[in-house]
Amino acid sequence: MKELKAKILPVTEKAARAAWDMYFAGSGPMKQVKSRADIPDAFIVACAMEAQAKLGKRVHIIAGDVALKKAFPKREFVLHDSLGEFNSSDAVKAALQSLEERANAVAYEHWRGRVRDALAEQFDSIESGVRDALWAALHNKEVISHYLPSSNGEGRLEGDGSLDGLELHWAKVDDLGRGAVVIPVTLHVVDALVEVFIDKSDYWHDDEVSTHFKAYDANWDDHSIAAHGYLELLVEAVIRVDLEEDEYEEIIVTTASIEEVKSIEMKEPDWFSASTEAATHEDEAQAGDDGPSDEQPTKEEGQPKGPELKKDGEPTGGQ
């Protein structure tokens, strides 16, 4: 009983009274009124019914005795002929599955914690793998931004640039079994080479554009210049990190690569802010030149003109 961790129900006064009521009424497991042989079964039923009432849920009963089984109301009890039948029941299977899932969840969270610690300790290996994968991930990708001087704000990446920062979004880590994880990341990329097609008039009349985007084909077509520039980018991506355990069960990062590029955002370049500010000042200055003056008009300017006079003083007409 100790090995099974069985709980022995006490015979309370309430249960004893219920058992004797069955004895004198010939109810419950009693085959007849005052059946002394059935008194033990009456106490079993009474104690079980009291325990079920306290639990407030259906209770499983294992009993081979037909009369004893009949004494338990099926609404409150589930009856089984043997321990084997009970162990193979749907209720036990569901309970075992729930326990297994909880155990697996605990083990999984423990494993995730170990993985996270390993990734933090071996961050340089991850960063190195991502850096090596940058060219294949970004080459020929399209960038759209109002900071680009092309007429439609589009450009095409021809160089991957340099990885200047890598942020792992730990909360969204997903596993591919125990051998790999996928992690959403933000990449900070500098000096990414972009190809743009700029209207010729815009290119030659905007010093900032011609300074920061160098034409490599001044006559791409009748209207456009093909040029290259360098961008600073924020790239949202998903990386894959492959793992293995060494002989000491330590988690080792074996490879890291970029699985998918989700989005590419061009950061505002310093020269764009400067040119915008200069253009704003120029517009304000122009508005000041064209607007009303704060100076008071002279008498001649502020008064209406009278009629012109001849040399002899006579008016020639006018208002």
C-alpha cells in the first residue's frame, strides 16, 4: 500500500450512519435486510460516496463483486472490473498523456534555456555565419524608399555591405527538433551598394544626389542615368542555427545561416537631413523676399498721387 501511495479513507460518523441505514433498509450492497455478511460492503460504499461528495467529481471504482458495483450510482462513479481494465481506460490514458506533456514541456523549457545560454555564449559564431551569408541573402533584392533619388523610389542591391549589428529576438525562437533553431533577427547593415536610375535633370541639378550617387552610365537611356550609392539598412530576417551536443552534453553551434529576408528598410542618410534643412531655409528666405515688408512706406509711397501741374500751375487732369 505504501508503494502505491494509497490513501486509506477514514470511517467517519456520517459514513457509519449511512452504512447502518443500508443494513437496516436492505439497500446499497445488501442482498437483504440485516444481511450481516454485507456489512463490510456497506461501509465501503458509504465511505466512497462521502469521499466523492467532497471531491465533487466522478470517481473510478475497481470492484469484481457484482452486488458491490450495483450499489454505486453511475452518475457519480465509473466502475471497472479489474486494475488492468482501469489502467487501459480512456481516463487513465488521457491522464498519462497530460502528465507526459507536462513533463515534456518542463524538459523542453529546460532545453530552450540551455540553447539560449549556448547561443549567448557562442554569439560570435552566429554573427560570423550570418555575415558569410549576407551576400547571398541581399544580392539583387529590391529596396524601396523615398530617400532614394530614383523617380519611383526603387533601387536594387548589388553589394551586401557590412554587418554592423545583429539583434536576436529570443522570445520568438522556434525549434526544428533538438538539432536546430530558427530565430527572427534584425540586421544592421552599412555600406550596402545599391543601383538606381535617376532622371538626368534631377541628377545634374542636385549636388547632394550627384555627390552621394556616382553615375556609371550617364546615358542609360534618353532620360535616365544609372548610378551607384551606399546605403545603411535595417533588415528583418530569420536565421537558422544548427546545433549538436558534444561528449559532455554541451550544446555547440555548428552553423548559422540566413533562411529568409522579411523586409529591408533604408535608414535616413545624414546628407538627406542636411539637404532637406538647407532647402527649408532656402524656401523661407525666398518667402521673405516675396512677402510684405515690415518697413513703413514713405509719404510719397503711402499717399495717392494728385494731378500733374503745368509750368503755370494749372492742373493737366488726373484724380
